[in-house]
Amino acid sequence: MRAILILLCGLSGGLPALAQTKRPVTIDDIWKTNQFRVETLRGVNWTKDGRYYTSQNDRYIIKYDLNTGREVDTLYGKGLSNAEYIAFDEYTFSPQENKILLANEVEGIYRRSSKAYYYVYDLSTGQLKALDAGGKQSYATFSPDGSKVAFVRQNNLYLSDLKTGQTQALTQDGKPNERIHGSADWVYEEEFFFCPSLFLVARRKKLLIILLMKAR
């Protein structure tokens, strides 16, 4: 019964058009001609003050006023030449909302995990820099003060200082299917929808990384 109700709700937007033609809904209507497909917003993030939201629009990140729905600013993509511009599949803001972490060339690992080339865009300076040059990263995460980014690569945990550009390896003994730092293995990902296992917490002006790991 629940499946039927969900289906009816999903089809309700396109039923008037079909009612005018007085013909039944077909599989082709749903999957081939996409008569019931609705427009969606891609890559939506809410601002901390609750007044705005941002959305990925082609090559741009656009900021919108929640009350009016109007575009108020272009946060990324505007003013960058083709040589400077980095395409992105996903993006996240720092806690202070003054930096953007861009995921480029996202590559799936299992069902929900992935790795990508990450770039940091500074909204105050307009500078765009690669997070690290050592290969694709997974689960890139800002520190609470936005000055650092932790990430996982090849089962080891790293921490990049955005001010100095230096990356420090926090673990070095990671090994596939034996010792995994900062991420869950495929069983947790598949059964519990759980992928990253690193959490950054600020305590007494120090950065604590809560790290869950698997060892065989």
C-alpha cells in the first residue's frame, strides 16, 4: 500500500496532462519520455544564518535569497579564466563559510564511498589551490576553525595545513582489507550507510581527530 501511495503522489504532477488525453499511464511515460520528471536543484547547501542557500548551477555556485528565491551572488566560477577554472562534482563550505572545498573527477569506490582531486577556493582572496598533489583523496573534511583539512588516501589519514600548504601523514601503516584508517570497509558502507570514520573536534585550542579504524 505504501508503494502505491508514493507512486500516486509522484505521478500527481503529470496526471492532468494525461487526463486530457484520456489514456492510461504507461511505462514509456514514466521511463522513456520522462513526462513526470520534475526539475531539481543540484548541490544545495544552506547558509548558517538560514537566510540563503547555494546551488550548483552548471559551472557556478550560486547564492540565493531564501525568501525571494532571487540570485544574490556568484560564489564560484565568475571571473575565472578557462585555465584557472576547476570543474567540480561536489562542494562543501568551511564552518566559517569563507572557503569552499571542491571535489574534481569524483571516482566511486564502493556504493557510497568515493575519491577525488580536492581544491580549496578562498572566497576572501579568490585564490584556488589544490589540497594536495599526492593523488586522489577521500572524505576531505575541514577542521572546526577552517584552517586545516583532513582526508584519507590509500587507507591512511592525512592533515593539510591550508596556510602553509604542508600535508602531514598521521598514519603510515594502512593496508587494504587489513588496517583501514579514517574510513569504514565495504560491509559498514553497505549495511549501515557508514563511510567516513574520522571526525574533527576543537578542544582547548587544539585539534582532536577522532579516528575509528579497522584492524584484521
